[in-house]
Amino acid sequence: MLLLILKLPGGEVIAQPSTGDVLANDLRRNVVRVNSRWTDGHMQDGFGFVVGERAGLLYIVTAYHVVRNRQDSTLGAPAIIFFQDQGKEYQGDLLNTHLGQDEGDVAVIRVVAPPGFSWQPVARSSVPAERGDDVRFIGVEGQWLVPVKPGAVNNVEPNHAIRFEGLPIRTGTSGAPLVGNKGIVGMINTDDVFGFATPIDVIERAIRGWNYPWQLTTWSPPPPPPPPLIVATVTPPTEPSTTSPGGTVKASSPPQIGNLDRRYTTRDNRDLYLGDIPRPDRIIGTRNVDLAECERECTDNNDCVAFAYDRWNSSCYAKNKITQSLLEPHSMIAVKKPAELPNVSQKTPEMVILRNQHMRGDVMISQKTTSYAACSSACEDNLKCVAFNFLKRAGGEDNCRMFKLSDGHDNDNAVDAGYKHQVP
């Protein structure tokens, strides 16, 4: 007998905005105005957008030329204005790491998050820009304006810069995100007859390479609910068999299963530092693949000795050397046997703050705490805890829920979350 069970999907699901216009307007809270003041009194205006948060500090990317005076190469002191608090300037800290004009024109600003600030991490496009794609921007003439009519991608240049047309950009739009129908595809750095933008892939590689927090994720549809099962009597099929030359009957071989455990030693909640094998197009990592595809990519490459699989973003990173292992809840690592797993770094992990988000996964421990900070401390003190949810309006129930494995995070105004992150 087969017992069929109907399992209803639980939890709230986040629906992807139906148009690029809706999405771009929703992402205005991620976008900031950047006002740079040069030593000679000149001011340069632009925009930027949040890519990560760590220890109460926001990390913002903008165009390097917005904060660098091309006349004498001096750097401007950036003042930051938030969409949710447009009447106040916050002093930003311009970091030394940057990409020059020919590399992508990227600078990073760090600033203290304003009280009550929230942003949308599910903002990165799940597909790269291609010719003909609709695109919009957020920010022109000092305002968080989004054009009603989209422009279009004209071409992706050999250096990966995105050329686009049909958008009314002006001086002062540099640093603004270029938004497609599935999320941010790049950052605007030039306004001319055609506009140009640095692809989001280039920005991500730079931010991760500089060991700054990168928390932009892609939207992915929830899995469909399983079909209802019907209780039925099933007669087992006759097992296929073959007759050997000696006349004895032998059963057919069992179906083959995955070779991950046979060929690799794996560890959840880990990442491997450096050693990435670039794809033929020089992009690091393969997106939108499952674990089996990631395994095959490494197995079929003689230069690959290990891989890291980002479960939250379904991304695969093949490695040509086994380096330091880092604590990273969104990733798992696999090392080809007989090589051994590297030891995890001994550096104290940092806690990444996720406002208005809830972690997905099976809860390991629930307890009652007095505040978000107390819940974060409880997770820090528990070696098995890699992520947590703090229920802001839990009433008398346990409001601190800890995880030893997480599947990612979703929007939820009733919850603030966090996860452990380790830098080299």
C-alpha cells in the first residue's frame, strides 16, 4: 500500500514585482544621494545604492568619478542623503578601495545606518543584461525619480560594460542603479548619446574581493506545492532480470545515484577563500545551477580541486586550489578526495544584520530574549548557531529562533534577522 499525504506549503511567500517600474520604485529605499565636496569648494552630485550591512554600518557603491576630482585626483568628502530621511545629511567614510574608470568606475562609501532604516536585499537581477532588455534607473537631478517609459540595452561591450539607450539621464545620475525587469543589472557611470553602466557582476566581484559585505540576492520563485497523493494499492512490478551464460538468473543493477559523497568531502556553512577558476568569459562563478550541476562542473575540469556552492543564490564557484575555509551560512564546500577539508579560520565571526527579513530553515533552538541584541548575543555564544530570527511582535512566546542551517531569507516586517560571517 502507498500512503499518500497532502502537504500544504507553509509560510508567506514573496511575489516578484510584475513590472520593472514597480520594482524600481520599490528599490528607491536602497538608493542614496551622494554629495561630494572638493577642497576647492566645488561639489559633485551623484547617487549610490546599498549592497551590504555589517555591525550597524551600511556599504554603498557609487561611481568613482563622483567622489574623485579628475582635475587634481583629490577625493571628496561624501555626504549621504537617504530616501527615507531626505532632510538630513549623514557623513560617509570614503574607503580607499576602488576600481578606476577603465575597470568599472566603482567606489565604496561606508556610513552609519540611520535609526529605523530598512532596505531590500532581494534586488539583484537573476539574469545578465542582453540587447533589447527593458531598463530603468533610479535618481536624476537630485531626486529619486524613476522614468515611466523604459530604455533598452543596446549592447554589452567586450569589456562587459552595458551600453543602453532611450533614458533621460543627466549629469548627476552617475552611481544610480540600472534596473531591469528582474532587478539591478548594473550601475550607471557615463551619460552621453548612449549611457554606460558597470555590470552588477563586476561590482559583486570587487566587493567580495575587498571583503566587504555583499548581501544583494536574486528573487527566485517558490517551489510549487507537491501534488496531492491518492491512497492506492500498487502491485510491485516484476524485477527485470537477465540470464547469465551459465543459466542462472541475476537481478539488474540498481539505479546510479549521485557521486558527491563518493568523490568529495563536504561541509555545510563554509566557503573557500580565493582560488576561483574564471569561466571563458572571465566571469567568476556560474549562476542559477543546482548542486548536481556544480558537482559536474568541477568533476569535468581537471584543474578543479574543490568547489563552493552558494545555496542561497544557486551559484557555483569552482576552485583550482584549496585555501582557507571561512564560516559562511549561505555556502557549502566540497573537496575532491583524497584531499582533506581545510581548517576553518580562527577569526571571530561578525554578525550580519538583516532588518525586516526572516531566515528560512528548521529552527534549532527557540528562547525568549529581551531584545534583538540579546538574541544576536545568544547566537554568537552558541557554536552551532549560524543564523537567527528575532520576532519583533512575539508577545509572550519565544522570540529568538536560532538555526544551524539556513536556506536563505525573505522579506518580513515583523522580523529582524542575522547570520554569522567570517572574513579572512
